[in-house]
Amino acid sequence: MSEAEDILLKTGRFFRRSVTGQDLRTVYLSGGREGDAFYRDRWSHDKVVRSTHGVNCTGSCSWKVYVKDGIITWETQQTDYPSVGPDRPEYEPRGCPRGAAFSWYTYSPTRIRYPYARGVLVRMYGEARGSGLDPVAAWAEITTNPEKRETYQRARGQGGLVRITWDLATEMIAAAHVHTIETYGPDRVAGFSPIPAMSMVSHAIGARFVSLIGGTMLSFYDWYADLPVASPQVFGDQTDVPESADWWDAAYLMLWGANVPVTRTPDAHWMAEARYRGQKVVVVAPDYNDAAKFADEFLAVNPGTDGALAMAMGHVLLRECFVDRQVPYFTEYVSRYTDLPFLVTLTERDGRDGCYVPDKFLTAADLGSQEESADWKTVFLGADGEPVVPNGSVGFRWGERGKGRWNLKLDTEPLLTLYGGDSGDSGDSGENVEIALPRFDGGGPLTRGVPVRRIGGRLVTTVFDLMLAQYGVHRRGLPGRWPHGYGDASEPYTPAWQEPITKVPAERAIKIVREFAATAEQTRGRCMIILGAGTTQWFHGDTIYRAFLSLLMLTGCQGRNGGGWAHYVGQEKCRPQTGWAQLAGGLDWSRPPRQTPGTPFWYLHTDQWRYDRFDAGELSSPIGPGAFRGRHTADLVAEAVRNGWMPMAPAFDRNPLDLGDAADPIANTQEELANGTLRYAAEDPDDPRNWPRVLTLWRSNLLGSSAKGNEYFLHHLLGARSNLPQPDERAPRGKLDLLLTLDFRMTSSTLFSDIVLPAATWYEKHDLSSTDMHPFVHAFNPAITPPWETKSDFHAFHAIARAFSAMAKDRLGVRNDVVALPYQHDTPGEIAQPGGRAPARVTPNLVVVERDYGAVAEKMAALGPLAERKGLPVKGVVFTPDEEVVWLGERCGLVPRGIGKGRPMLDTEAKACEAILALSGVSNGRLAAQGFEQLAERTGTDFGALIHRDHRIVFADTQARPTHVASSPEWSGKESHDRRYSPFTINVEHHKPWHTLTGRMHFFLDHDWMHEYGEALPVYRPPLDMTALFGEGATDMLVVRYLTPHSKWSIHSEYQDNLLMLSLSRGGPVIWMSVEDAAKIGAADNDWIEATNRNGVVVARAIVSHRMPEGTVYMHHAQDRVIDVPKSEATGRRGGIHNALTRVLIKPTHMIGGYAQLSYAFNYLGPTGNQRDEITVIRKRSQEVTY
Amino acid sequence: MSPRVMAQLAMVMNLDKCIGCHTCSVTCKQTWTNRAGVEYAWFNNVETRPGQGYPRGHEDQDRWRGGWEVDAKGRLRLRAGGRVRKLLGIFANPLMPSIQDYYEPWTYDYENLTRAPLGDDVPVAPPRSLISGEPMAIRWSANWDDNLGGDPSEDPILRKVGDQVKLEFEQAFMFYLPRICEHCLNPSCVASCPSGALYKREEDGIVLVDQDRCRGWRMCVTGCPYKKIYFNHRTGKAEKCTFCYPRIEVGLPTVCSETCVGRLRYLGVMLYDADRVGEVASIADDKELYEAQLSLFVDPDDPAVAASGLPDDWIEAARRSPVHDLIMRYRIALPLHPEYRTLPMVWYVPPLSPVVDALAGSGYDGEDADNLFAAVEALRIPVEYLAELFTAGDPVPVTAALRRLAAMRSYMRAVNLGEEPELPHSGLSAEDIHDMYRLLALARYDERYVIPTAYSNTPGAVEEIGCSLDYDGGPGMAGPFGEGSGRPVPVSIESFHGLKQRQTGEETTRDRVNLLNWDGRGKPAGLFPPKKGEAS
């Protein structure tokens, strides 16, 4: 150190009074607390309020919202979750960067502060009103005048919003509703608001309004393709999954198409921490993703081929744990809890001697039984080889004689196989036949032998024997073509066979499944597979899942803590389900509510069906009956509706209120249907009588997020300008009269809406939050009152309802509404069509519902009398909340006058929260006890240990801290402070059947449509070949697989416009691509590129990265067009959202109904809005962009 | 000679648990820097490695010349030169990252979405610079290379490691590195400041900028090799991570720690010998700095500690310090860039990673459950890369730390599966493994954060803030270069201290009822007039 520097350094001491380090390099200063006031001031605040984010995520994180001078400043996480036990990591802190950035919205420039409407519409409406028309007539005039109609519809999404008053907004909304109900019918009104669990009251209040007026709520879980159809197929359950704390219990964890750190951020720590307990983690994904970072092994798999890998693993598993050696735990498990021992009839394949195909489960009726529901009672062979009709199948669930017998108790050890062993020469060990099994990876059908018996004149085998045939696991003496070993690549489903398909080396597949099986054997089922959207959201996602679930069922992992499937896609579980359903459906006033599966609704009404250029039989099994050949997929939709398998809105080409005017509305409707004067609307969705007319979105950004086939929505449903490359001129445009959105921020949905209402944020209202991944419920609380002219959804819908009721009182009065109801799961309707076959002249289930249109607002604000009079149905049991209604009356006060006189008031959000908790089993032990007692009567088994009558959660508990729920028949797993939630533990530990045909978990699905599609057994189906399906020619441009996984910087479109998230990322829409693909189009990192296909165009910047595999690009989900999206070169118009390149493709097997677990329920079963099979052309564009 | 024992609040981050979610960055920013002048500043940021980081290439000390170096005579000096050189270059500093190296902060025309007149296309919000207000094209951000986005080959560490690493899909690896101020024992920022505005708090070692004294020379920005001091271009002051001292003082974890959903941050007290700081920082061989820094730390049970005059609760906290255990007992936490010689006090547990594909299929890591986990040598993240970050290139301590993590996993797997565990050779006893497992896996809140409060022994500190004028250079007093201090106007809001004082001190409650902080028990003091005979 130079002298001068030394002097200066020493002098530095005197710049302030402080202690300098002996070596003169450090200045120490005591009393620093006086020294830096700025940050201390910055930290200070007036209060901290508990709330959370009602986003469509599985977070349900409780937050501290800081308020200073009446201003929301920031948020940090609460850490006071219920403990999960002293020997495991706790839930705290929970949260993610998206949630941490939420308060930005409160005062941001994208906040919607006032009601808005399109200027041209407001002007026309004002003119019509000014000319003396009443509101309804004014609305009718504008919407029926073709010129005016086109004027405001074409203006949708083009700006020109003007501020209006709440009074004018609610008047126009009410007029639109009254006009629609009067002219077209209430089922032409639709509401869309997803995922109630994230904010139950906000969802329920709008759904309650829509339901009370006879409108239809649209499903979301299936529409989002988050519904794993394999779950109803296999488990007879919508979806039930372990809480994230149960990952801790797993000794082997596979993450398959799930990027947990990004999509389950608050829970990812268990994955990290469980590794320290010796858990092995395997990640299977196409790219080197955030989760791979935690893996012990990372298997890079070709997108969409995961099923092939799982099938090959199943091959090894069956060979090594069921044939070469028998693992007692596995054998015992599958015999008791799965359909593997059940007998299946074999029928001769058309016109081919000696070649058979699997057909239906053998039933008691086949054995000649005449007893109740005999054709719903499945059969296996007992230890003595004699047929046994065991308890527990659906035939025992609903009838009088099934009481006490719907259970899984067994008096005998069922035979898994009919194979007699190898007697040294072929065939002697018993009778064998060759069966044909479809394959879809190229090559002709498989021909493989199964051992058979003849019972009741039918040739039968077991599901287990079919499984071995399907998986290609040969046993000596059985005829057919079989693989010679793991290394045989020519026959499915060997490890060598999957290698060229998946890119995963055969030896790694073998190694992983061996470890998996060994761990499951050693731990009795503590192996878990976390499944994500990467494997769900394919057209054939259900087959991929069934291949996964087979691994878990074969190794005894379901219904075990630390084991089983963990499907975390979407957020299906509103834990206090029953209370929410009561409020949301308005079931306390009238039943049933109208509910429609989203995917086929949009498929028909956005006219995407017209763009299906292929035959519905195109994807059928080559050895199926050919029932779909020559038909259009839309015809199959109509058939499912006619069969009563699935509802549709509108139902008929007539106003259901007019049908209700008949003396006997039901008889009249059936007669008119029979003689053809009345038709199903689904048969001609483009007839203006069959259009939806009013659509309300709240808690949702349909048009900036989930609308697959986005440009079809804009073009046909809205009549707006679009980027649709080749619109079908035959199809109508502009079906909707009114699109209404409630939101707190500007999105594609608000931009395209006719009227936009300013919503309160989640920090400005009371509500409840729960999820599938956590065993607690907790509260939203207002940190501030809604600022400007914003209102909570609750108050907004009440304002709408008041305006509507006032207008409707005289105009609509009291009417009878004819509602068509499908056969519902978990009701006796699920055994209405034996064999799954609808009668030739099927008549729909019709119910007449009285609508008192003047009383809608009053009904919304009171708990109606049907709550206790008809009870609260859930999963086949019914709660009777008589005491709860009294309690709610005392807690909430009684309505003093009107139709709700003397009923508990529901006039605030907090009271609605209170009602939801009081009316649900998970939060009210008295109701749960009722349910378990009914269940015990049906099963004849004991649920006493699950009953905790005194357990009760009130709203104040959830405001104080997240509160643990208790066991209830609403769900399949056990809940308690010392037990982590894992699905089906009640089934496994209390002999309770699954809600399926056999009462067991299903490998085999025998419905005719499953055979038609070749999916009766787990099977590998590759991603759709879109080029072939749509007859597209070859191109020398870069064609890539177009995937839309969930983003690190948003929850769907929410947060993607948040400045903090944009600052931490690339600040606008991006597409991730590999170095190789970027080189092919000459694009560098951050270059502007365009992706185009037959559905639309996307403009984005490229992120070039070596973590991406060649041939696949990622456009992360829901990058809305509102932020930094320039005009495209392809069309000269604004680029689209991620779903501009996708579209709806209906898988017919998802529409099966009326057949045990394959019966309809809202968000339980329905065609998925899958979107991952899509491809796109990508090219570099001019780097000069204009907005 | 008996050590001069001082206490330092330190942090350890377990990178093996970091999910790269950036929640810490956001909660920190929301709490501290979501205001004009520091839009670009992230006191806490998370970098994907390999990657250039933020600001771009900050670890390239050949360019930025941050930290210290040892001269030919073995003496420690600032790498960018001493204060004289700094003062000469005070108006033109080539060693300062430009705003483009951080990133040009931006916003969007959000209001266009609501206000756009009827046109012929969908309204959009294009980006605008927050510096100039003009439309801009976004070319860099605070986290541009997140998840290996773009080309990481410019990563200064990667360049050091050289051709051993191929940036190809088959060999892809990454991990996340959250960074805050290191609150160094030998802070080069403090030594760089010509105004004496930077200081290290005596009681807890937190390094702070005195906003009153800062003259905005920005020498600290250059001096800090971690580039964790930011210039507020609105106030003209330097700002930096404060270790959330207003929270720490009352026993609350820093915002970044408490909000860390990976639960990977640990806070605790480290005791060190303040007299040996210079000696240790001057050790000739970079590779010896890690061990040397360990030697600086004083065992809380050392008799010298009892004689040090440190408050009992601090000594007790040092005994229970999770940070001490991770650094000293298990030796799995390592310093970030010890070769900068600042003796950083935010340490890191290095990350495990998947095995390299080429080795996985060959049965390299065994097929029996006993050997389910791969050997450290087969992991995708090259040990050399980690060594360049944490041990000045010496792979030995990194490998040892990773082995201990791996040993814990295989040991605990046996326990988990009900087998008889075998103690692997890793230098850890069975008790160590159990305790380490408890700290890393269970990571209970009260064991992650052991923070003594600043109150108990310093009653004088509990005062309303903003009035400590009694020092040289206070408000109105000219600084050494004759500039006004630009003292920020305190927001007239109550602080914790004020509130606490008001609740407990008779002086204020008599005149003012504070229902906001009334705990709901009994009646709040001062709400009702005193009854007759009751003391007022």
C-alpha cells in the first residue's frame, strides 16, 4: 500500500465517528439503528391482513398483506399452517414469485377501475332507449337488427371501450338476460368461471345466479384437459390425489411430465427434502427442466410417447413380479383391489375362425342369475375354480338387496389366471385361444394366446391373462406371436421396442422399473408417480395415464401413504365440496341445475366441428366393430346427448320455458321428440335458435388463456376479426349477443367483451380457499375496501340479480322450465343402461323446474328450504343439515320478508363462507358422520374410526389460520392430524369399493366405444399425426411439435402481465427452441419469430437454449396478446395467444355415459380440451415490429 | 493472544434445495426497492448457472476489478486501486457496470388496453423504457438467462472451467444461485467509500450505507466484487441489501429467508476473531482462503467468548446457530468466491444433480437399492464449476461436501426402509448425520432461523427514529466535498420501535390510544379516563 493511500485510509476514520478495524479496512459503527432511518420507515406498516390468491393454481397459500396509510404495500407469506408432524417438514412458508407480486395489480395501470362497455353498443342502446323502447326492447332491437348486430360484434376486441355507470351496466345486462330467456330460452345463457376451490364464494355467487335463472354453467376441469379421464375410467373418481406432504412418505418418486418447482412451487420443497430421507427421484420430461435439477436420473423422452415407456416398464414388471416370480404383496393386492381376477367374455372376431377378441365382463346375469341388478354384478373364479359373484360391484350399490354387501370383503382367494401351467407340450395345460389385440404404433394387430374356460356357454378369460397378452409377457404353451425377450424390438411392449419411440435407452427403462418394483415390494407400496400436464393433455392422454396407473396398481401403491398417483394438473378439489355445490348450484332453491361439459359446448358453438376434415372412425381400432366409420365426430356428440350420456346446452331447438307451458311438459316433450317436431339442439348447432346468446366470464380469462381454437372463438362465436387462415363461409359468425366479463385487470377477455365490470381483487373481499394438495382451508380477508368503483364478484352479481329481478318480475314472471338430465355418476342412473348400451328409442330424463324470475335476487341472498328438505347429496350419500340451518339462521340472521322469509341470510361473503363450511362434511363432523353411517349401512363395514362428530370449522377459524379439515365421505382418503392425506386409503383400509363397475380399480374397460377405439386395455397410442389427419402436404419449412407447458412467470394468463414477472423474464411472449432448430431458421436468441398453422398465428421472441430437445418448441401457457405482441407478418394483424395455434379435438370415448364409472358428472367426465398433439411451422420474421 | 470476538449474523443457502422460483427476489423487491431510482435494483436476485448473472458477467474481475488482491509484498489492497486512484477517477469510472449491464428497466403502455379508441386491431401494451420513457426493445433483463435461456457460454466461470463443459442437450446441467450482499468480514465496499458512508455494524456485522452520508461516488459499486451495491439514480445514493435489519433486530428472519419456499435459507450467529481478519484475507494462496476463513471463526464454547463482553443471548444464539453447524460442524456450506478476499458471510451448500446419461445406463451407479444414488463423480454438474464458485478452484472441499450429502441420503434410506444403516465414510458420525438430516430435511422454522434480538442489551436504541443528528455530517452539515446530503425525508409512519414504545411507555399511551396495536386483552390503556383513585 502506498503511503498516500495509507494516509487517506487512515483519514477515512475521521470522516465519521466510528471504530475502525485495526487493519484500517473496516469501519465499524455501533448504534446503527439510529444510522439508517430510511429502511426502518420503509418497513413500518399499519396492519397485516391474512388473504390469499384466488388464481387457478394449487397453491392455496396464506399470505400476510401489509397495509400502510390505507394502501396495500406488499405481501409476504404466512407461516402458521397446521403441523404435519414432528418428524417431517412443515408446510410453511408456501408461496411463489407470482403470488408475491400480486399487490402490484392493486394500483397498476391495468387495473379496471370502472364499468366499461363498447362505445358503439352504448350509443345504439342509448338511441334505442331514447326512442322510447324499454331496456328489453332496446336490447332486442339492437341484437336483431343485422346491421347493428354486426357493428358492435365486429368492434369486439378493437378498443373503443367507454366508461359507464353501474346502473347502466346492470340495466343492459339484465335486459340481455331477460330478452334471451324470453326469446330463446334460459339455457342460452352460459356462465364460465373455473376452479371453485380457489375462491369458493366468488365462484358460487355467479354460478348461483346462472343456475337460478336456468342458465348453464360450463365445466372447466375437462375443458382445461386437466381432468385425467383415466381417473373416472380406472378409479371411478373425478380425481383424488395425495396432499403434497405425503411425497415425504414416498421412498421412490417419479415426476412424469410434471415440473413441480414451477407448477407446484410452494410444495416443491418436499421433493427436495424427501431425498434426504433416501427417496430416489426420477424425472421424465422432454426438456432439461427445473425438476430435472433435483433428479437422480433424468430420462429425456420424446414428447407424447411416455405411454410407450410405461408400457415397457409394465412388461418388465409383469414378467419379473407376476410370471417369473410372484411377489406375495402384489398378488394379494391386485386380487383384492383391482379387476385383474374378473372374468371377461371372448367373442369371435367377425368372419375369422378361431380368432377372438375380448368383449364384456362376465356378469351374474350371464350365469343365469335373476337377482336384482344381476347384469351389473361381475364374476371371478374362487380358489376352487368355481364362479363367484363377489360383493362390491356396482350391482350391489343401489338396490335393496345390495345393502350391507357393497364391500370388498372376500370369502375366497380369487384366481388371477386360468393358466394351468406348462405341462411340457403346448396346449395340454388347459384350453387356450388366440386373441387379436390392436396396436397403433404401426404394424398389424397383435395375435396372442390366452388361457380360457367355458362358463355359462361363454368363452372367458381373466383380465390378468388379457393383460399378459397385451403387454406381451409370454408363458410357455400359449400360442401367438410374442417377443423373445427384453431385447426384441419387433413386438410390443418390450424395453427394446420402446427405445426408438421414446429415445429412452432400454436398459434405463429396465433399471428404473426394477428399482421401482423392489422399493414397492420392500415398502408395501410407497412408490409415487407425480403426473403433470406434460402427460395428461394429449388427445390420448387417458391411455398414457392408464399405462402409468397400471404400474402403480400392479405394485400395490394406490391407497397407501407415500404411494400412488399424484396427478397435479389443475385444481379440482373444493374440499368443502357439498356446501359449495349447494350454494353454487342454487340447490337449496331448485334442482337440478343446468351444467354442461365445456369441451363439446365450445366444439359446437365455435364451429370448430366444421373444421374436422376427417372421419370419426379414422382413429378407431383396426379390429374394432367399426361403429364410427362414416360418421362425423359432431354426430357422436349428438348421439351421446341423445343417449342421455352427456348434457348439452341448449338442449332442444325450442325454448324450454315454452316446453314447460304444456299441460304435461315431460310427456309432451317426449312425444315431440319422438315425432320429430322437437329436435336436439346439438344436431344443428348452427341454427340461430340453437346458439348460446349470453356468456358471462368471471375469475377467468377464457379468450386469453384456455380457449383452444382461440381464433375460432373470435371468428364464429364472437363475430370479431380474427387470424383464422381459412374461415368456413358456411358457418355463422357472431352467435353471442352479449359477452360480459368481470375482472380486475385488462385481458383478452375484457378486450373482447361488450360489457366489463370492475372486480375487487383477492385482497379486497372475504372468501375461502382450499386445494387438492393440502388438508386445510383458509380465508380471504379484505385488506382494503374495493377501491374506485370496483365490487367483489359477490356484490356485482347481486347488483345484476337485483336489476334482473326487477325487470323480469312482470316480463317473465313464474315459468316452468324443462331440464334434460343425463344419467349421473354416483346415482342409480349409472346402472340405467345394462352393458352400456342405450336402447334404440332412448327417452331423455326430463325434470320440470319452476323459475320465479322476480325472486332471483331474493333467493340468492337466502339459504333456501331444499337444503334440509331434500338434503345435500354427495358421492351417493345425503347429508341432512337440519341443525345446521338453524345454526346458520342464528349466526347469519333470518330474512325478514319476501320469498326467503325466515331463512338464513346469505347477504354477505362472510355468511356465504359460513354456510359452505357448515354444510360440508370436511368442516362439519356431524354431517360427515351422517354420511359415514349411510355408507356403513350400504357396505356393511365399519367407518367408526373416521367419525369425529365434534369436528367443526367456522369461518373465524379460517380467518385466524389455515385450519385442518377432517375425514368425510366427500373424499376417498383419511384426514387427521397424524395422517397425511392419500386417496383411496378409506377403500383399502375399510373394504369400501371404488365407485366402478366391479367396485375395484379397473385395468379393463368393456364399453363398446372403448372396444371401438381399441382401448379396452392399457395400450400405447402415439401422438396424433396432424399432417395426415388434416391432409397437409410436405413442407420444407421448419415443422415442430408445439407444446404449451405452464410458465414460470405466470399462472395461466395471470401475472404474465405483471411488471415484476416481466422484469424477471424476457418481458413478453417467447417461444423456447433448441439450438438446432434455431439454426435451421437462422434465428438467434431474442429474435422475433412467427409460428403459423391451420388454426392461427403467434408472434413471439425466441429463447434459444440447449436445454430444449430438437424438434419441439415450448410456448408457455397463456401468454396473452395484451403485452408486447406486435402485428404478424402473416396476416398483418395482432399475433394470437398460445392457444391461437391449437384447437379442440373430441375423443369420443370421453363421452361414454350411463355405465357405472363411465357416467356423467360435472367436471367428472367429459371430453378433454387437449392441445398437445399440435404442430406448427416456425420461421424467423423481420426484426422490425409494429404494434 | 486471546481473540477479539465479534458476532456476525450470517446466512447459509442450501443450493441443493433451491428450486429457482425467485420468490425471494420478488418479496425483497416488493418490500424494499419497488420505487423510482432503483427499479433495476434487486438486492436479492437468483441466477441460473451456468449463466452470466446480474449484472452481466459480474464475476469477471479481470474486467470489473472488484474485491481485494495481495500485492507483491503480500499486502492486501483493493483490486481497483486505493482511494487515491479512486478519487482521481471519481467522475469517470470505467470499472462501473452500465445500466445496460444490469438492464434498462421498462414498463408497458398498460393504459392503452383500457383507453384505446375504436380501431381495427386488438389494443396492446408495448414496452417503454423507465429511464427515457421512450418505446424500447427488450434486450436484457435482471434474469435474462433463466433456465439456460440464451447462450451461457459467456459465463465467466464457465470460461474458467474451459472445454470440460459442453453446452449440449445430452450434458445439460443447471442450478440456481440466489445472491444477496455477502455482509463480508472484510468488505471492500466499505474500504472503497471515500465518504465513509458505508459501515459495518459492530453488533451484528450488517453492512449498511448511511443514506445521509452517501455522496453518490459509487466507488462501492466498483469495490464490491459481487456487484451487490446499487446506485439510486433518483436520490444519487448507493443502496444495498440491509439484511432486513429492521426485522432482524426484532428477531424476525430477513424477508428473503422467511419467504423462501424452498426452505433453503438459514440465519444465525457466527463468532469470529476480528483481529485476524486482515491476516486471513492476506493469505497468499487463493485455495487456502476457505480453510483460513474457517480458522477465523470462534467456537461459541471457547472461554474467550465468555470473556468477550457479548450479550448472553447472542452467545446462546451462537451455540444454537444453524449456520455454524453447516459451516463448521458438517462442513457442507462453502463461501462464495473466497478468492475475492472479502471474507463473505453468506455461504452455500453445493447442489447435487442427476447422473450423466452416458453413465446411467451402464449400471455405473449400481442396480441394487443399496446403491441407488450415483457417485459424486458421475453427476452432471461438474465439480470444477462448483469449485470455481466456492473454493477458488479447489475441488476437494466441494467433493467432500457433496459426499456428505450423498452419505446422508444412503444412510437415511436404510433408516427409512427399516434396514440396518451402514455408516458411510464421509467424515460424519451417525449423530452428525441425524442432526444434519434434521437441519436440512426437517428444517424447522425455529431451527432455520436463530436470531437474537437487538433489544435486550441496548435499551437506548429503542427510540423513535430519524432524530440522530448528533454526529459529524448530520443534516445541514456539509460533507467533505461540500455537497448537501440529500437526506431522505422520513415517512411519518410509525415504526415497530415507536409502536412498541407507545404500547409500553407511559408517556405516549396516556395521550394517545393505539387500538391498532391493542392485543385484544383487557381494555387498552388510555382508552377510558382513569377512575377515581386509579393512577393516571
